Amino acid sequence: MDVAWTIPALADLDQIQDFIARDNPVEAFRLTSDILRRADAVLSANPAIGRQGRVAGTREPVLGEDVSPRVAH
């Protein structure tokens, strides 16, 4: 399975990397590389994860009603 990242997703990851790089450029690169590698591994190993996407041939994550994203400051 080929994992295709959207431009907005990659832009978000770049912003995360830039933010972390202010304090630790090496760790910023390591972290964002690790995020991409692990996400690709999980999605490649589980191509049917999630539900059918709104765009043909895509999948979307399923989050329960009680799940919300958290931002750590």
C-alpha cells in the first residue's frame, strides 16, 4: 500500500518540526521522520483501517465521540 500524504498534512508536520527545531533541530528532524515512518508502517500493514473515505479509494480514521485531539503546551 502506498501512503499518500496531503499537502496540508505535510505543512502541519513542517510547522511542528520548525517549532521544535527552535530548541533542538536534531530532535525535530528525528521526531518528524519517526512520525512519518511509523504512520506509514501502521497504514501499510493495515490498509483497511478506518472507514471508507469521502474521496474514492481513501480511508479515514474513526474516532469515538469521547475522543478529542489534545495539544500540549
